[in-house]
Amino acid sequence: MEIPEVRRQLRAAIDQAKREAAARRERSDAASRAYAEFLERRAVPTFRTFAAALVAEGFKFKIFTPADSVKLASESTGEDFVEIVLDSTLDPPRVTGHTSRSRGRRSISSERPVKAGADPADLTEEDVLQFLVEEIVPFVER
């Protein structure tokens, strides 16, 4: 094989990788902007309302809003929580829910999309509520 042909193919692969990386950065930036709006306008208010309903039912939970996420955590143990974050390691980035609960000395964690296949801009309050209702069951069935 001739060196000029190898170099031509190598340069083509490098150029393609650069174009794909730029496109991935654009998708990630757009998702981050949409996620920030989703968090502020839909996720945090829904989490607050859900926490108030839990307290009214006798379950002690608080809301935390660390950078770029919202977390519903049990007041009795910091290991029991449900949170929503933007998973930017995926392409395109997705809003992911992370749940952790303790059972004695064991800790059980799980992750899943808030709504499969949905972009951050497309998520609604109902999507967040559905996610919370499904994820809270292990905490309230004790």
C-alpha cells in the first residue's frame, strides 16, 4: 500500500472525527440550555409539589437543588433519594433519573431516563410526576 493513500485515508478519518465532535458539542450545548429551562420551569416546581404531598402523607422528604440537578431526599437518611440530572455522556444527552435507597447495610441504586427517547425540551411536568410516582414506591411501601 502506498504511503500517500494511507495518509489520504488518515486525513479523511481525522476530518470526519472533528466534524462529528463539533456536531456532538452543538447537540450537548443545545441540550444543556434546554435542560436548564426544564429544570427551572418544570422539574423543580414538580419536585417541590411532590415533596409537599409526601409530607402531607406523613413521609419526611426535602428538596435540594445542587448545581444542575434536583434531588428529593429522605430526612431520615441521606442515602435515600431520587434525583434528576442531565447525562451528557450520551449522544444526544438525556435527562436521567437516579434513585438510591438503603436496605439495612445494603445500598440499592438505579438509573433510567425520565422518559425514554425524550429530549430535555420535550419533557413535561407530567413526565416528571410519572417518574417520581414510579420511583417513590420502594420508599413508601415499608
